[in-house]
Amino acid sequence: MSIQQLDTTRLAEYLQEHLPGFAGDLQAEKFAGGQSNPTFKLSANGKSYVLRRKPPGKLLPSAHAVDREYRVISALADTAVPVPKTYLLCEDDSIIGSMFYVMEHLEGRILWDPLLPEAKSKAERAAYYDAMNETLAALHKVDVNAVGLADYGKPGNYFERQLARWTKQYRASETERIENMETLLQWLPANMPQDDGTLSLVHGDYRLDNIMFHPSEARVLALLDWELSTLGHPLADLANQCMAWMLPRDSSMKGLAGVDRKSLGIPSDEEYIARYCERTGRDGIDNWDFYLVFSLFRLAAIVQGIRKRVEIGTASSDEADSRGNLVHPLAEMAVNLI
């Protein structure tokens, strides 16, 4: 059975036994988009749920950690960070072929384009960006000890650990030598800022299309896709979001390069960063370029992983093939920024 389908008979039997209130004929529909953990809408007896699974087959070490996703979403249930309710984690591969968890299905909107064509005015567009900013600040202010996540990441320099991880992941999925990636692999360790001791819960992939908004309001209902979350440096999340806006406006990247943001009500990077600093009590940011270069490198490494999964046949999205071609332009952008 492919990663686009589920064995609904076996799954329904399991859910009837382990999920209170579950009953009826089970239907499963895969959500479009997403390159990492296949995600399905489950429907039965008028109720809806979301199932997120680890892809079956051979995978890169430490990738697709749906059990970590389940843990962090569950831990954030009573915080200011909006997340879905979690129902169960199944670590038994025999049920559908890989580990999975089930969570609440929320009726909201995923907005894919940072131009926010859905907004009816400059003020509404600005409100969406402020809601994203507010959610990011709330995440970084979570008391990890109070929510039981004190051991959710390793101690020490977050960027040092991340660079080691993504270098390893990149090498494991490398399909050709890319000179710009080699340049980044030398520049990043040589220009890494000294660890300032800041440690918070970080999402790891904070961007517009990992946020679910209210059906009609500029209000965040849920922050999604926690696979890359850990304890780390909050500026990694902030840089990741700003990095996404640097990308060109083409069909695969949908960035904001060359866009007159002010005319649309979209804040500049400087305005967005200043508001985040106000909310988190941070007094400015040093070494900002390093964080942007790192974010571009990491995205290139992630995309290289997609490229490799296309090659071996485990990619989870029809768009994976085209996105796998983005490694070169991303690495080039990072080197140009240097």
C-alpha cells in the first residue's frame, strides 16, 4: 500500500479500541502539500480527526519523528500557543505500516501565499502578520520546565548542533557535489556567533503555511508541523520566517522578493523583528546575517532530502519532484548573502 493510502479496515479496528467515542465507517483522505509526514483527514460517524504518520520504508536517521510532534503538541495544550488537541500515539508499525498519531481536526484555513490575496484590506493583511508575530513570541516565552519539556533538546550551542545535524543529513542525501553548498559548509562553522545561553522551545519550521488561521478572522487557530521542534535558540525561528520572504515570487517558492510590502500592509523585516523584540523583551539582534544564511542552508539540506526521497520512491507529495530542484538556487542565495 502506498503512502497516499491507509488500511482503513485495520485502522478502524484499532481506533475503536483506543479512541473514546470513535465509531462508524472510516474514510481517509490525504491532505495536499507537505513533504515530510503524510497527513490524512479521518471521517467516521459525523466526526473528523487528523492522522499524521511516519512515511513507511527506509528513512534518514532521526527524521520524521512523529512521536516528538505528539509529545510537544500535547505539552502545549494549556499554554498561549494555539495547538490542536491530541488523542493518541500509536508506535505499533503493524497497524498501518508506520508510527502515527491522531489529533483534533480544526476547521480553518492554511494560507499558502505571503502576499495574502485572501485579505480584503491593508489593515487585515497587517493583522495576519501581527498574529503570526504574536504566536511566535508566545512560543518562545513558554516555560519549558512548567510544561514538562526541559529534556526536549540537548544542552550546548543550538546552532552548532543544528549545523552538525543538517550537515549529516545533507551528506546522507547528497546526489551530486554542489559547490555553493560546500562553501556554506565551510563558512557557517567559521562564522558562528558565540552561544549566548538563550534556550527556548523552537518550532524549527516556523512559516506561514504551517499556521492554521480562523475561517474568517486574522486569528491563529493552530501552529502545525512540529517535526523539527526542539529546545534551541529562538532567533532560528525568527530568521526562518524572514528567510522565506527573501525567496523569489515563483511557483515553487512564493517569496516576497521585489514586492512593495508597504503598499500591501505587509511589514518590513525590520518592523516585524522590532515587534517581536518588543513582545519578547529582546534588545536588538546581533549577527542577523548568520541566522539568515543558516536558514537558507538548512532549507537547502531539507530540499535535498526531498530530492533523495524522490530518487528512492518515498516522497510524500506530487510536488516533491519540482521542489527537489531548489537546492541549487537556495545555496546560491545563501552564498550571495555572504
